[in-house]
Amino acid sequence: MKKVFELDFRGRKLVVEHGELAKQASGAVLVRYGDTVVLTTSVVSKNANILSDFFPLMVLYQEKLYSVGKIPGGFIKREARPSEAATLAARMIDRPLRPLFPEGFRNEVQVVNTILSVDQDNLPELAAMFGSSLATSISKIPFDGPIAGVKVGRVDGKFVINPTVAEAAVSDIDLTVAGTKDAINMVEAGSKEVSEEDMLEALMFGHEAIKELVKFQEEIIAEIGEEKMEYEVLEIEEELKNEVKELVTEKLDAALRIKEKLEKYAAIEKVKEDCILKYEEENKELDKEELKLLTTKVKLIMESVEYDLFRNIVVKEKTRADGRRMDEIRPLSTDIDLLPRTHGSALFTRGQTQSLSVTTLGALGEHQILDGLGIEDEKRFMLHYNFPQFSVGETGRYGAPGRREIGHGALGERALAQVIPSEEEFPYTIRVVSEILESNGSSSQASICAGCMSLMAAGVPIKAPVAGIAMGLITDGDDYTILTDIQGMEDHLGDMDFKVAGTKDGICALQMDIKIKGITKEILKEALEQAKKARMEILDVITDTIPEPRKEVSKYAPKTVIFMIDPARIKEVIGKGGETITKIILESSNVKTVNDVNAVKVDLEDDGRVIIYHTDQEIIDKCANMIKDVVKEVEEGVIYNAKVVKVEDFGCFVQLWPGCEGLVHVSQLDVKRVEKPSDLVKVGDEILVKSMGYDKKGRLNLSRKEVLKGNEEKKEETK
């Protein structure tokens, strides 16, 4: 039976429909937010792999291009792999959901969001997050929600929940915040150098709106929610727990205090391997499945011991494994211009984390085309992040970038995008690639630091240098410790990964993920203040290496010239089938094809802007002059030096400049009667002609006769 629930949420209608669609799923809801419609289903597997060491949750965000009235581009006219935007939306929904499933729950859960209709003023990813929480909460799946998420903008100094397209365009904050009714548990933000105090206020403003959405879900759950399922968990005997703890506690404690990463990890692994080997040797009589069950229990006990020891070291002893203070950054080093032929390169090293970032400048026409659900269809600034396995001393999969790489790249891009000059200020497509060469904590923030330096080295006039830092949180009951510049283990065993990037004047990007149910305003405030202090230290190191963007781009980067022409005459520059512009490119570059790497690049914009790119300024100037010749206006009554290009019985055609030709009729060739034009002129001759304007058909008329008459009149005056 279909049931409909409605909420007036901040002046917009939010509607939930249940009981009509996808009835075989464990939980399903249709969410209508304005004209945005999302179907969310949540399904749980019947059986659990209790020996698995992770919870198998999959969150999908399926963009259907029919939702915005588009047919997919490319040769195959159907949706294929998820777009970058879809991948980021799925990650954004996964992050607040995942910590709220029970510890030890190992049944596979799949949450699928199908985007059916999109109203750009009512974001589908927020409707999908709401639906993901609700579909899971009303089902039999154990889940300690509900959660919800909102966007917060700031327009004319006032905070706005879920800003419209017009409001977002003028907002200086683009914040997505998610959480339960009690606390925030996920943050994703970009902002135009906003202060820590304003960002904290925005977070709290967003949480108040989240409470309204959670209350609405609770009302729906109370009416249609199912009883939660029983599920199998791995029971571990107290006797075994005590036995393993006695065996490994002292050794793991010593291993955790080793400062060097690989040595520390090797020592921890050795303790665990020795313990497992002991139990395997002592229990050879067990069959394969029984032995696997026993060793899984032993592994889980050791992980619990490691977790508790780590917390005791940090929270109680106030000690970090590498001996640093809680607010201390690891040693920093920077370098630029490592790669001679790239347009800009920089190396940033922080402890055992290292990013080599490279900037490439291209023509505006080389922008990325976006085939998605949003209103933007192109992007001129990109940051791509690569994380090879050798960066952590391991072997592994190589191939297309995964969700993590896409997410880290998007965070770095969001931070640096706030200081990228406009297209008018710097008419280039800009690509930054971060190659992670070594990793032990927060390689995404290292990418921001290295990326910023590579942009400045490439001569990109960014508005201010940007640096990023990752903060951590370790809790032990009511006690907690906030860590600056977390390492891999502090991230893995900690409760929060809080990344803050910005300039000296404010925050440009923010990302927070937590493994506990939520964090308080006090913790957020303290983390933001501690992150600001660290950011200032890193910015000082960056500006010591390169104080400001270079005034000129690299000699290997394309130079550029911009000028305006009448927009109505762009078609003349292009010519029939692109014939004119092709000829200009080939002749000015002295190449045989427009695809030649040495060919000049020309962007013709609808507003009449002509943008020319090449590494050789002479080629740019030659190309610019040829284009200007095409659109140059012939002034009536002016005398021009013209070259004869064709002779006919009715007159001759002459060229005033390349692309501009006109007819000198036989009657206008001389003051005397001319029987045959070929008796007077031949191809290649240069003659003076006077412009007589254009006829009714738009043809240019020229006269040699008028020039000669004028000369005779001057002679008479001289006499």
C-alpha cells in the first residue's frame, strides 16, 4: 500500500513515497525534492562472512542522463562508467552512513540511488543521501541512524540552506555537512578564504537543518519501519582474549613506539605473525575451517589490543609514536623546477609523505567536457591525483583511478580552484597532476602544497598561496586528543580525519570523516584553530621557496595573444567548412596539418574574442595579422595598393590583403577606354585602386580610373 509523507523544508516541499516501487528490496523510498526525484533502495544479504575483516557496504549513485533531458555523448548511447561527479556523490553518501552500522555486522549491504529527474535548484545528491538513510532505517538492516545532509551557502553575509543555482553563484561558502540529530559526522567544503569562526558557524547552522530532516525521518520510521534483523557475529571466548593479550601486549606496545614507519609496521606484523604461527602449531588437529575460525579470532583480539594500546599512548601518556608534540608538523622540505621541459613542477615533502606536482598549460579549447547532470558542461582547471603502490612500499593493482584517487584529487582541486585566476585574467586551461612518491599520512594535503608551488612556478597568477594539513582525533572515553599532521597509523587507528586547506586569510577547502558517531562543536573549534596554526607554518615554508607566481610562463608553455573582432564576422574567419582558419593555421605555423604539434592553436569565442596560442611569438603575431586581415574593413574613398590575382574580359580581380579581394571593372581600369584588360594588366602586377564601396549584393567595387583622375587633377593644380 502506497504511503506519502510531506515536509515543508525551509520553503521547499520534500515528499517521501513508500510502498509502490521496488517492493522486493529490503527498504525502498522515492524522494521528491522540488522536481528532483530519486529512487533509493537498500538491500541486505541473507548470510554474513563473519570471518571477514571489513563491513561490505556498497553505496551507488546512478546518474541517468534522461533525468536532465540529455542523450549520452560518445559512440555508445547509454550510460557507462560513473562520472567523476557520480563517484564523489557516492563517496559523500557512504561516509556518514558507514560509521553507524553495528560493530561486527558483516552482512553485505547495497544502497542504490537512481537519479530519475533533476531540478538544478534542488540537488539530487542531497535527496539521495536522505533516501539512503531512510531506506536503510525503515528496513530490517541494523543501522544507528537516521542521518541527513544539507548544503550551506552564504549570500550577502547570510547563511542559506540548500542554495539555488543563482544563490550558489554568488555564495562564498559551498559546504556540505551531514550528521545525526546529536552530532556532525561528515563535512565537505569549498570556500573563498573564509575565517575559521565563520566556517564553524556555518557548520552549526547546517546541523540545525539536519535535525529537522532527521526528525521527519523518525516520524516515517515510527509508522512504517520494520523490526531489525538478527545477525551473526563472531563470539570470542574470554579465556582466549586473556591468553592472547598476555602473549602480545608488551611486544605490541614496544612495536607501536618505533618511530620509523616501515620498521614499525614490520615489527607489528612480526608480533602478529608469531602469535598466529604459535596457535597454528598448537592446534594442528583442527580441520581447515576450525583453524581459520581460531586464527581469525586471534587476529581480532590482537587488533583490539593494538587499538587500546595506541589510545593509551596518545590520550593518557600524551605521546606520539615518532616523539612529536600533539601540534607539531613533521619536517618539511620543498623544491621547484625539477623537470626541465614541463611548464611548472614542484616537490613537497612532509615527513614520509611526498608529492611531485606538475602543472601544464593549454588552450581554452582543451578544457574538460562534462557529460553529467549538472549545469556546467566544461571545466578549465583540473587536479588529478595518482597513488602508486610503490609509495607505501607495496605491490598492487595498477589501472584506472579508483574512488579514493578521484576523491583526493577533487579535494585538492576544490582547494586550489578558489585562487585560480579567471579566464579573462589568464586564458589557459590548467591541469595539475600530483604524483604521490611516498605516503605516510595525508597525501591529499601534500598534493595541495606541491600543486600550489607548481602553479606559481608555471607563472599562473594565483591570488594567494594555499597549504593544507590533516588533523586527527583520538578518544578514550570522555578524554580526547587532537593531533596535527597525522600519520598513517594515527589515521587508521584514530577517530577522525579532518583536512583543512587555505591561505593566510582563510579556509579554501575542508573535509572531515569520522569513525565514531559524531563530534561536538568544541572539538571542531579546537581542531580548526590547531589546523590554522599548522597552515601558517607550512605557508611560510612554501613562500620561502617561491614567494609569488612568476611573471612569465615557461618558454615551453604556449604564449598567448587576445584581441576582439566583430562577433558577426567569426564565420568569415572560419570560412566554408573551416577552409579559411585551416589555411591561416597551416601558413602561419608552416606545417602540413592542423594536428601537427607545432601548429598554432586558435580559439574563436562567441563574444568575438580571438585567443591564439603558440610557444613562438612570431608565429602568434603572423597568425593574428592574418586573422585581422580577414576581418579588416575596407574604407570607402581610401586608396589601396592592390595585387592583381586574376584577369577576365570584364575586368580584373585584385587582392588588397590576404582574404580581401575585389573587382576592378573594365570601365574602371583607366581614364581611356580599355578594350582588353589583359593589354593593360597581368597577374602579379601591383596597382593603386580606390574603394568605391559595396554594391547591393555586398561585392566590393574598386577603381583605378579614379586614382588616375585624381593624379591628373593634382597635376593641373600644380600648373
